[in-house]
Amino acid sequence: MQHNLQDSISLLSRTPSALDALLRDLPETWTLPNEGESSWSVFDVVGHLIHGERTDWMTRARMILEFGETKAFERFDRFAQMRESQGKSLGQLLDEFACLRAENLEQLRRLSLGEEDLQKRGRHPALGAVTLSELLATWAAHDLTHLHQISRIMAHQCREAVGPWSKFLGVMQCGGHSAQA
Amino acid sequence: MQHNLQDSISLLSRTPSALDALLRDLPETWTLPNEGESSWSVFDVVGHLIHGERTDWMTRARMILEFGETKAFERFDRFAQMRESQGKSLGQLLDEFACLRAENLEQLRRLSLGEEDLQKRGRHPALGAVTLSELLATWAAHDLTHLHQISRIMAHQCREAVGPWSKFLGVMQCGGHSAQA
């Protein structure tokens, strides 16, 4: 389990630079349109990742260590980025995400979590009992779910341009898999 | 359409550094396992991207310009990386991909394609008539389909570790969408 924690940290520490390399200064034709209706754009997803850094992962980790199962986590606001990203550029959001992620990982390292800590339980408002270990693995998996989403949103923008090839491109068969907090 | 070409180039030029930032020196627990049975690992996918740079995209672009619809493209070998990546490290593959992509984009720029060129047609062995414009858009979309796949393969590796959260993570509901060349 300690090993898994290091694996999660390895991934968590790379996501901001991977998104930066992929998205910074990319034409807005890739990053501003969504997949139709009230779906998210790439810009919205980066805002959502920022909101998670501010309010979700380390906040919940500290709640588990402090309150255990006696106090349920706050529900995650999946629409906060619609307010919080207003007036910002994607470059600003990428900087903000990188900065918050680095701070959070520094705080995580300072906790020097041992195996016993990782097995401590908290209470998720919908899922019930969850362990700190599960929370930290989910933090990493949440990066992956949004990288998966970002590649799908971007592929949607060139759906027409690829012509008949769309049926060979797996990402264009992916209907999205809506998720909660 | 010229505009779409620039959009495709913007993305194509960023993929190698995005994959490098995400994957270089990441623990092999993320990059070597696959999704079961004969599915691909992250390592396999990077090998597949390399094979595309060597044999697919620019080769097909030149065929369209030279032969039009009179000569069908070679079928893409989707298993070539199983031979070609043998004995290499992921770091070597990332270097190779970055180098080949940069060379190919340089060759693409040197073609100075105009609107008339982009509308030229070639012949895909399964899809029939396709335009150069569609081929180049597919090159970019193919990066996205494999970024989508990489995030899904990696998420598969922490499926157990996230415990009950798996049902909230869209990437873990994605069954994969097998694709051809």
C-alpha cells in the first residue's frame, strides 16, 4: 500500500506538466468548444481540476485523519469552475493548477503517512466508509478520468474533419461516462 | 481548411512532449501492465505511435500527392510494435517518437500544402476515397485516441485501489473501443 501511495504521487506530480505540454497556447478551437449542450470544454475541465485541489483531496485527507467516520465529507461542487474560471485564460488556469498541485503534494509528503494511517476510514456522503488509501488512489485516477475526457472533447472538435476515418477512431465511439464527485 | 491544418499541426507538435511529461520515469506499474488478455500496455501504445510515424501518415500523404486514387495505401500493421519495441526502454521510445514526429512535421511544412492539395484524394484499402485533409486531421485525432487509451489503461491499474469510487470515475466505465488503422 505504501508502494501504491508512491505510485499515486508519481502520477499526481506529472499531470500538471503533461496538461501544460498538451494545452498551453493550443488554438482555442481545441480548448473552448465542448461536446454539445451543457457538456464541458477543456477549459472547464482544467477549472474543475483546480477546484478539486482547493476543496477536495487534501481537505478530505485531513478530515479522515482528524474526524474518521464521525463527519461526512462536503459534497464536491462539480460546477464551481463555471464561476471560478470566469475572466481567466487557460494559461492562467494551467499555472494555478500546477501551483496548487505542488503545494498539496508537499503537504501530503509532510504527513509522512504510514500503513496504519492509510487504512483509516472517513465517510463519503454517498459512498459511505472509504479509506484514506482509497481517497489518495482516487485523486490519481481522477486525473486520468479527466485526461480521458479531455482527449475525447478534443477529438469531438475534429469529428467532421477526419471524414470516414471516424469509425476507426476509438475515442470517437466513446459516448462519455458521466461521473460524480 | 488551411486553418484546420494549422490546428492539426499545433496538436501534433505537442503530443510528444505531453506524453514525455506524463510518462517518463513513471513507475512501471503504470506503464507495463495492460488491460488483460491481448490488450496493449502504455509501452505498446507508444511503440504503435512510433510505427505510425515511420510508415503511415507522411507516407500516405506523399502517396496521395504522387498517385492520387490510383494506388491504395498499404494496410497499417497494428502489431508491428510488438517486434520493434523489443529490448527498448519507455524512455528510448519517447525519444524516438519525439524525433520522428519532429522530422515528419518538418517534412509536412516543406510541402507548403495549399487548399487545392488538401482536397486531393487517395485510396484507403478499406475506406475507399479519402482526402489529404482528412488524412492529416486523422493523424491528430489518432494521437487523441491513443491519449484516451493511455489514460484508460493507466486507470485500469488502480481499479482496485480506488475501492467504491470506481463507479464515479468515467474512465473506469469505458470498455475500450477497438479501432483499426
